[in-house]
Amino acid sequence: MRKEDTPRIHYGTIGSANTLIISSEKRNELYEKHQVICFEMESAGVMGNYQALVIRGICDYADSHKNKKWQKYAAATAAAYAKEALLHVPPAKLDERGDDKRRRKNEILKKLKTSKYKDRKDRNPARIPGTCEWFVTHKSFREWQQSKSSSMLWVSADPGCGKSVLVKHLVDSVLPTTASRTTCYFFFKDDFEDQRSVRGALCCVLHQLFTQKEVLFSDKILGQFEADRESLTNSFAELWDVLIAAAEDENAGEIVCIFDALDECDDQERSYLEKALCNFYGTERVLNLKVLITSRPYSEIRRGLPPPDILGLSVIHLSGEGDVEKKKISQEINLFIKHRVRNLGLNLTPTEKDLLLQALISVPNRTYLWVYLTLDVAEKEIGNGINKDKISQVTSYLPKTVDEAYDKILSRSRDVKEAEKLLHIVVAATRPLTLKEMELALALRESYKSYTSLNSHLRPEERFREFVRDLCGLFVTVVNGKIYLFHQTAKEFLVPNPQVTTTTNLASNLKWKHTLQPQESHRILSEICMRHLLFSEFETHPFEKDMGLSQYAESHIFLDYSAKNWAAHLRDSQIDFNLVIKIYWTSTNTDFPEGFTSLMIASYFGLTATVEHLLRMDDVDLNCKDATYGRSALSWAAENGFDTIVKFLIRGSGSKVWNRTIPLWVSQWFNMGAEVDSVDKSLRTPLSYAAWNGHVKVIKLLLRSGKANVNREDDIGATPLYYAICGDHQEVVDLLEGTGVDSAAIRSRVLLSAVKNARTSVVEQLLETGKVNLNAKDKYGLTPLSWAAEKGHEAVVKRLLATGKADIDSKDNDGRTPLSPIST
């Protein structure tokens, strides 16, 4: 029992975890191992992200007698001490805290910007004056717009009806961000990975929300991001919760979220959004979060979204559901036709323009896309031979469908083979390629082994832009120097969808329809990437640390793309990857390891992202060994020096580890990571291979785990230090010697081996250390000098004698001296 009631202050290590310590044995064990003076549960969520001082009040003894009797007193004393501590912090330090918070918020915002969403929006053309008016005056839209509470509007339309142009108009002109309203948007696009993800869409929406209205990026939301910064942006549920939390803020006002082309989103991820919307609009909430979604009129989307009988939900079909609406839409398309005819690159008379105009207006079931494509076809076919008869002739055979228009455009290509290759690249690419990247990809041939050999075949950017236009016409478009397909329907025209039954090309008489098989597209692009990565410049001028990685990539056209995507294209080409690996393995002059798992392959080649993906799975076997050498994924990664992968493998596998449901120390405590001291058929460990090849970072990680046996011998009796000395890896030698290894005997063995094999450089290195016994004997009683003399290695004999320490009279087990072989 203490005799005074003055609080006592303790300074030291605080143990923090997501579970209570109520065991005196565990408490004492952790104190002995880590000198932990007390335990708590709150600070674990922040200490890994930024520096902080933890002030806690002690209220129990962390044993089975734990109770809450002293909890309030402990909290009060901690708060009092924290107040006194803050009074001693200069104001300048508090300003630094503010700067630190801004820096932390900027880091989160940078991570949230997963896509260049503004560029994706501006990729769509602006509306023609007078169009989109029927929609913004529609009763359902006006009710949705004027609502003072949360509401949702689904706008459905067939392809080519102008959905994306409409959304761009809404964002830019009808629903711009104001003091009382914050408008956020995302344009889904099936072309590229970053535009197919609902999680990516939510990240971009939150980025817009927090940059346009900073007050909503509260400390609570910041803490939510930082508590799980590794996986928060990958979790739809977490991102959705952040959006709702921001909308519930008293400063939120009206928040408008517009999602264009939801049908082009990944099916699985779309279901996450649909379920979240059903839950949100099925519950009464005091906030004003409005959602507008556009998509094709697919029944599965209609079924997935909240039912229309919920108050505040509306549906608009852009094609018009009544005669009045259809008439308004038809009138707006006529405005579009008039605008396009006026701006044709043909010198038409008013009479000729009217003839063309009437021909287009007379076609039933027109869409904006059909008009745009058909006028391009008409313009090319009329050409320079302008007269009324030519216009009448051309307009008599106008494409009846968008597909017919696409086929006519591509059929006019100057080089069909080259056009087909370009389109293969565009449809398979994971992101839009720049003009320079595309030119390199098209020009690359097997005979080109370097940028130097290729450069003479490349054209100026503007000239290549014209070449692309001549090659594919309106089928592709260039926006901000990047190449895109003109419209989503262009991809659907070229690439067959195995889930959709269509008429054959023969029956439809369309030469280009469904001619690009995805596997072939990926094969072409994977071959281009791999040829590029074999350029001689990457060997003669490799990446140096003094040059930034992004700077190096920018100075080598296409490197950013080929390095990141070659493996994905190879996989999607469905080429037998094992066959490719086996062909590669012939260059190593060793037998291919049978039973080489995906994790082993990714670890061997340093495919960090692939390894991370595999480790997030709950059924991956970390310690599986190949059947040929008996080596694990950790062994292969350690040999090749991939320290990040080694760190990941030591950390462990499974969703609980990677989502941090289980703290890192728990996974290490219970051996949930890869077996660090795993031996192969030669009895070598990952540490042996890392030491052999001089991989310092890997060795530090293995030693830090506390589970690597530095004295383990393999089947020839060699230890990790033995291999480090043989390889002349001095930094590795120093590391291993620092663990307390008895290096004298090992150095003597290495010296004997080096002398026998006349490895003069190793002999020289060992002699320079002064730490080797020149007269140590092997089991035959032979010294290094004896072996050098017997083998006839004259240079080695001279070097050993020059030290003045080699005993020339030393006798072996047969009584012979080092000079005996020479005398004989």
C-alpha cells in the first residue's frame, strides 16, 4: 500500500495492441523481452503512421484482477499531465503540427486520385447549343435537382444517344459546384482498368469532395484513412463509409455524385455500389446526398438499383418514352445535324447543304453517334467531286447502322494490316498510349535491338498523328496527345463478346466486325513489350540511384508501359506461361524446377505486385518447395536480391495479416510468415543464397527476423559466411561477423579452398584482412602452402611465402613438407 497520493510519473516503452492483457505471465514475459512498462489499446492505430507521444494513466496491473474502479482517476491524471506538457510546447511547434496535418492530408489526397478524372470528362465533346434542353427541363430531373433531401436519378439510354455529352454538360454548366453544393463525378469506361473500378470511382469522388470543400476532410476522417492506409483505398465499404460520414457533416450542404456509364463498370464492383445505394436510400437520413447514374437500359442494372417506388427515386430514359419527349429529342438531333453539316470540310452551296441535310433528317431512329459517323463517311465519299448528283448518290447509300458506318470507315484504310495492328494495341492496352509510345510500338520489329537502331524509323509527332488518322479515320481519336477509340461501341464492334450471340460476319457482310480476338491482341502487345525491355540501352545505361525513377522512365519512351504491363499481357494472351518459363530457364544452364508454383515464379522474377496479390489469399502455401531443388519462394527471392518480396514473405500470408486484422508482431510470434531457415536439398537456406550473391538488404531482413541460423552448414560444409568470403562480399562478411560467428575457422577453410582452385583474388582478399591462419591444417595435415605447392600454383605459393608467416617446414600426416612435392 502506497503511503502518498501524489501521482508518480513513469517514462518508457508502452505496449499497444488490439487485445487486452489480463495475464500476469504474459505481462512479465513481454516486460522481460521488450521492457514494456504498461499496456493499452488505443495508440496502436496511429503509431505506425506518424510520431506521437502517448500519455496514459495506470488503472490496474494487467492481470486477472483487472477492473474499472480506478479508470476515471487514471484518465484525469493523464489529461492533467497532457495539459501541462502542452503548456511547455512553443507555439511554433504547434504550427509545425498544423503543417504536418496538411502534409498528411495531401498524402491521402494524392492516393485518392487514382484516375485523371477531369481528362476523362473533357475527352467528351461539348454539347451543341440547343441540345440537352429537353432533359434539363424534364419533370423528373427538375424534381431531383430541387429536392432538399437525398435522392437518386437513373438515366438510361442506348449507345450513341449522348449520355456522356449530357453528363459533361451537367457537371460544367447545370450543376456546377457552388457555396451550397459540391458536385463530384466519374466517367466509367471499359477501355482501361482505372476506369472500370467502383473503388477507383469512389476514390476520385472523395478527392473532388475534399479538394472542393476542405472543411469536410475532418480529423476523424483523416484518422480513419491513416488507421489503415494500406487497404482503405482498396475497400469499397470503407470508402463508402467515408463518403457518408462527410455527407453527414453539418458543413456538408448538398453533395451531388454523378456516375456516367455504370454499365461499363466491372460487374462485381457494380454490385457493391448497387447494394450500398439500396441500403442508403432504404434508410431515413438527415442529409442531402444526391446521386445521378447513367447507363444503358440493362435489366440487371434496373434490378440492382433501389426500386422506383422508394420516395425520391426517379428514372429517365433518354430515347423518350412518350410522343412529346420523342419529338423534343428528334428536334435536338436535327440541331446537331445542322451544326455538323454547316461545319463540314466541303465547300457546299446552300442548296447542296440542304440536300444533304434533308437526306440525313429523313432517316428514322437517328442517334448522335450515327449522325457523327455517317457524316464522316459522306464527307470522305463525296470528296472533291462535289455536285448535286454526287451528293444524291452518296446519300442514297448511307450506312443504316453504326456498325455499317464503322465498317466503311475502316475499309478505307490505306494500310489494312497496319491499321489492324494499331487497333489490336489500342483495345488491349491497360491505359491510353501517347502518340510517341504508339509510334514506337508500331515500328518495333525483331531486328531493332536499341533506341538507336529504331530512331531513324520514327516520325515527328504531328506527322504520326496524321498517319494515325489516315490509317483508322474517325475510328480512333487523339486527346491531349493520347490515343483512344472513338466510342465504346467501337470496341464492341471490333472485339467479340463470348457472352453475346451475334450474327456472323459473313451474314452481316461487315469485314471488320469482331475481327480482333482478345488473346491475339494481348499476344501482340506482350511481344512488343518484351522486345522493348531487351533494348541494349537498359544494359549499357541501367537505372542509377542519382536519377529519379520517373525521370529515367520519361527519358526512355514506352518503358513506363512495357515494364509495368508485359506480364499482364503475357498472362491474358493465354500462352502456356510454364512453357515460356521453361524456355527462359534454358539460359541458366540448370534443370528447370518442377513444381514451380505461381508464388515461386513471382518471387524469382521479382514481380512484387503479383506476390502481394498472392499473399492476400488465405490458401497460399508460403513454405511449399519445388520438387527439383527443394527450394521455397523465400529462397528464390533471397537469391535474386528482391528485398521487398523477402519482407512480404517473412510478414506472412492471408487476408487477416494483410488487412491488419492481426498485428504484425502476432503474425511473427505465431510463425505465420515464411520459414526463414528453410533448407533445400543441398541443405542451403535463404541466408546462404543471399550471402552467396551479396544481397545486403535481404541479409539484414533475414537476420532481423531472429530466425536465421548463421552457422548452418550445407552439404559441402559451407556456411553463409563461407559463401560471403568466397564471393568477396565484404559488407556481407562484416554483417555476419557482427552476429558473433566464429570466423577464424571458416576463413581458414575458405583459404584452403581458394588455394586448391588457384582463386588468387580470394587468397589476396583473405591475406589483406590479417585474420586468417596460414598454417591451419585440414584432415590430411596439409596447410595452404602445401596445397599450393602440390597443385603447382606458383603465383599463390609466392604470395603465401611473401607474408613471412607460412611455415615451410610444416609436416602433413605422411611427414611431407610443403617443399616435398617440389623436391620430388
